[in-house]
Amino acid sequence: MLSLSSPKATPGHEIIRIAEELNADLIVLGTHGYTGWKRLTLGSVAEFVVRHAPCPVFTVKQREINEPLYRKKLAIKSI
């Protein structure tokens, strides 16, 4: 059973602690993809985990509300 190490523990520290405790091979995290001012003021749990994790971290950006699940990219060659 996993439990928080402290009521004041930050999410990033807890994710890393649990990954170490479980000897995790990979951490998968969602991210809002904030940049600039929002990222500076809100911080980034994902960025903290990427920098301090004991194993590889795979981040997945949240998709926009009306964004399709995939985007087709067409290669157009000029003649």
C-alpha cells in the first residue's frame, strides 16, 4: 500500500519517492504544456520529475478540447 510520506510533501517529491520505492522502470505523466509566464508562476510537477526521477519519464501533453485524436500530415512535393 502506498501512502504519502508527509501531509506537506509536494507532488513531484512524492512521485519520485514512490518510483524509487517501487523500483519503477518508467514514469508516465500528463502535462498541460504551459509555457512562459504560466509555467514560471504555476511551476511544473512534470519538469521537476523529469529532472529528478531515478528512471525515464514519458510526458504526454493534454490535447485541446476540439483537437482530433490524430492529425494527418500530408507531404506535398513541388514539381
